[in-house]
Amino acid sequence: MSQTKREQVISHIRYLRQELREMQLSIKEDDLFPEPGELRGIMAQLEVLLELVEGNTRIQSNSEAA
């Protein structure tokens, strides 16, 4: 994985981890569930991260097959 992609993945993971921690605390302390839009935002970020990782995996798999 190139350094730039690695940094992007790390950044995405840190952001998502923080967002999920905040949601968990909100649920635990206040019994407040996140808004549907917040959940959709997190899911969209997970999709971006997955595409980033899968894109790199596909490139490595193609180059290994050659």
C-alpha cells in the first residue's frame, strides 16, 4: 500500500473511531441514540474506506497475477 493511501486509511479509521466513541458515550450516558443522518454519514465513511482498501487490494492482486 502506498504511503499516501496508508495515511488516508489511517486518517479515516481515526475519524471513524472517534465518531463511534462519541456515539457510544451518548448512548451509554444519556440513552440517546444517534440521528439517522449521523449513522448514514458513518456508513458512507466506511464505504469510502472500504473502496480505498479494496481498490488497493485489487491492484496488488492484478500485479501479483502478472
